[in-house]
Amino acid sequence: MKRVHLVLLWHMHQPQYRDPASGRYVLPWTRLHALKDYWGMVEMLREFPDFHATFNVVPSLGMQLEEYASDNFNEPWFSLAFKNAEELTREDKAEIIARAFQMNQERLMSRWPRLVELYEWSRPAGGAQALVTFTPRDWRDLQLLSQLAWMDESWLQKDEVVSRLASKGKDYSESDKSALKGKQIELIQMVLPAYRDAARRAQIEISTTPFYHPILPLVCDSDIARVANPSTPLPRRAYRRPEDAREQLQRARRYHERVFESQPAGLWPSEGSVSDQALTLAAEEGFQWFGTDEGVLGRTLNVKRGPPLQTLALAIGRKRHHWLVPRSSPVRPDRVRLQPHGRKGRRCGSAPSDAPSWRKRSEQSAAHHFSFSRWRKRLGILPGERP
């Protein structure tokens, strides 16, 4: 069997949930995924020093992580989860019922019997009954378990405070809640340094994305949309601001250099969007490679998928110093990992019996789509919030 080189790029992205007018985080997903996923994903690589990967850390995610790590942020759900149970108003309780169970029931909730019990008790009358029947003990348990369920696995097992709370399981106190609150901040403070340290020891490469996550080709020239879709409705007067696109790239580089203390070589364009003009700007700003989807690349170059596209892509890459890293849809990189939580039959298919046939198709596809190389490569570009 011929050797296959597996290239993994984890795309770490959350949109900016911070309302710029109020400074309030309207949704908690950056914090919760930082606790459950982001630190552990890179830290576990210490156990496998010969394994290397690329992580694309989007500036909009990094900025939020920095603010959370400062312990000076305004996120109503965080405040409410740790508010004294005796002081909860009826509005507070209704918000807790709405927020506390927003997690995967099979993977996260089911491991906490007390949380499952509270969930079942909260269901009658759409949660209205719980507003009347839940005791302060119930609210305290619900507040704490709704946060404990998102903690990193290794912290649940090894951290003295977190593991004690996990073993306790119920009947929590206000001091327990205070202890968990401090541990959440402590863990978030470790996320970005963990990526910087892994890059320093050359186990990972960190790439970046245009600073505010714009669709860079449209910033350069909105009429470029007609290349991929001639029927796309566009403004009568074209929007052309290539200088703004360049600024997005420059800000991304400066942010990356400040946080990770190195210059990024790679670029994941927002949503994989590419154009000749946008990538020329990226090359001029010092980026050496970029990643995108093969379908997007084919429409951009007006070339069908397959060897012609890959050969042309490589030629363009060599000519302009853009090392193209196409993600080939037939290879199905989402099949490399476990099925996304709660998505059986939607994205990956749920029948295990199709695994051998998919493996055979992907091997053929790898040979087909990467035939220009001396070795076979499979590229998996995967979402960082579903490791």
C-alpha cells in the first residue's frame, strides 16, 4: 500500500459575538468552546511529539479570547450562571431555563444525571412550571452543572477543584460556584499561550484570516462575483476598495505577530473566498500559501475539477508564490474525524457499512486530485469547535 501524507488544518473561528455598541457578549459560544475544545486540542499534541498540524486562528476569535482572559468582559449568561441562587429574579430564572440546556444531550448532558433530572423537570409547560417549583438547591445545581459540562476533559479528570466538583455531582454550594468561575477564567487564560508554545516547538503552524473576516474578493471588486455566478444581483455602482483589502491583511499580520510572536506564512481566506486580485495582494503582503475549496477555486479559474485544475493551480502557485492548498470535496475531509455531534445522517452519513467504500473512493480521489505530486496527500480542513 502506498504511503499517504495526511495534512490537517483546524479552522478555529467564532464570529464576533461582542456588541460594539454596548460591549456586551450576546452569545457565549466563544467562551464555552474555549473551555471545551480550544486548549485541549493543542495541548494533547504534547503526547504525540511526532504529529504535526496547522491551526488557523481567526483574529475575531483571538480578540475575544484575549478579552475573556482579561477577566474584564460583559457576558450576561456568564454573570447569571454564577449569580447567587437566592437573589435570582423570575426573569433570571426564565433566562437560565432557556440557556442552561443548550448543549448536545447525548455527548454533554447525559453524563450528568442531576442535569438530566433537572432537564426533565423543566420541560412541563415550556419551563414555566420550573419557575415555581425549583428550589434554591435546584437552581444552584443547574447553574453549576450547565458550566461544568463544558469543561475540558483533562481538567475534569486531573484538576483538583474541577474533578472534585465533577465527583460531587449535586448539592452544590455558592462557594462551589465561585471556585468553578475562577477555574473557567484560569483555563481561558491558557488557550492562546498554548498555541504560541506549540508553534515555538515547531509542532504546529498557525495561519491567519483577514482581520475582520471580510470576503476579500468582494472588497477588492464587487463585480468579481459574476465570475462564479453571472446571475448574482450586484449594486449598480461597483464597490472597489483594494486598499481596504490590503489593510485587512496587514492588520491580520500585525495581530498574529503580537499574539504569537511570529509572522504567519499561511492564509485561510474568509469562507475560502479567492480571486486573482485578492491573492496577489496576499502574496505582496508576504503570505506564502492559502487554503480554499476546490469548487471555489475551479469557479475562480473557470476550470473543471480534476487534474487540469490541480495542474493549473500548481503552475499559478509557482509563478506567483501562492502555494495553493485545495480542499477536494470528493475526499470528504469531514469523514476523517468522528461524526459531528447530533448530525448523524445529515452531513457524513450514519451507516458504518459505507466506510470501506468511502475509503476506496477517497484513495482513488487522492491519487486523482494530487497526481502532480511525488506522494499522495490528503487534506482535511476541519472546524475547531467540533474536534
